[in-house]
Amino acid sequence: MMKEVHLIEKLPEALELLKPLRVNILREVAEPNTCTEIAERLGLTPQKVNYHIKVMLKAGLVEQVRERQVRGTLEKTYQAVANSFWLAPGLVSQLGGKQRGRNKVSFDYLVQLAQGFQLQLARLAAREDDPPTVGLEANIYLRSQQERQEFLHDVNIAIRRLAEKYGKRDDEPEFADQLDRDFKLVLGCYPDPDREQNK
């Protein structure tokens, strides 16, 4: 079965994918297809499609799912290894980007949180079971700078109380069962970009 998400963490693998033609071919193998079938739909030669398929096969982006003899030749069928492909946020740093301030109220820090969140979601998606999760979302309207400070203060208190009540203690015993016990809570607060566009 195809994975839901394939996380691309290595730069060479990312560079193999980041080509428009290969992205188009990858879309064609969302369902099992041969190089000949893909070539007909994209207006390419089977040889050209076969070349790119071989590159993506080596990079682990597609896999061969079957083969059969057709008029004396071996016809191979390929399929993408996942329904979606995510680039690990750390690849941007490898390409030359730099992580900046660690101020918890800065935009850069929020970006770093989002990158870590994306990376961990991709790893969760690779699990065979359905991990327990919860998602919460709310719209906040802050009328003044003072309200913003009060809101931040209230959030800090709420998070601290949750951590004190549900945080793992140093003397916490280890359990032999396979239940998920360690959870991560991530909070981000930012101006609503959709509302900004509609102004």
C-alpha cells in the first residue's frame, strides 16, 4: 500500500524531485502506469519518461509494482511511493538559509515552530497505526497593545498550569504497554492572513 506522506529529508533526493517534468511524471504515477502510458499523456517519448522514472526510482520516490511480457518486451508498471511528498524544513537551511532570532514573540520563531510541526506530522503519518491527536483553533480579537500583553500573560499562565498538571515527572515510572503517553503541545498566534487579504 502507498504511504500517506513521504518525507524528503536528504538534499539529493529533493533536488531530483524539484524539476517540473518530474513532478508531472510523479502525478501520473499516483496510480500504477507504464512509461508508454505516461508518455502518451504528456506528449513525450517513452525513452525520456523511462529515464526520469529510473532517476526517481533510485531516489526512492517511485517503485515498480509489476511487470509483464508484451510482444516480446518486458513492460514495467510504476507507482509513486506515497500520496503526497513533503520537503523537510531543514532542507532550506542546507540550501543556504539561516535561522534567526529565538525570541518567542518573533515571526522567525513562529516559522521555526511551524517547520518542526510539519516535520513531526510527516513522521507521524509514516506510522502504521492511527496516532491519537487533537486539533484546536480559535480566532482572537485584540483591541489594544495592553490587551495583547494581557492575552500573552494569560496564555503563559494557562500553558504553565497544563505543564505542571500533565508534565512528566522525573520519578515517572516507565510503562511496558504501547500506548502513546508523551504528547507535544504547540501554540502559535499570528495575524489572520485571509482577513488581511480581504481588507
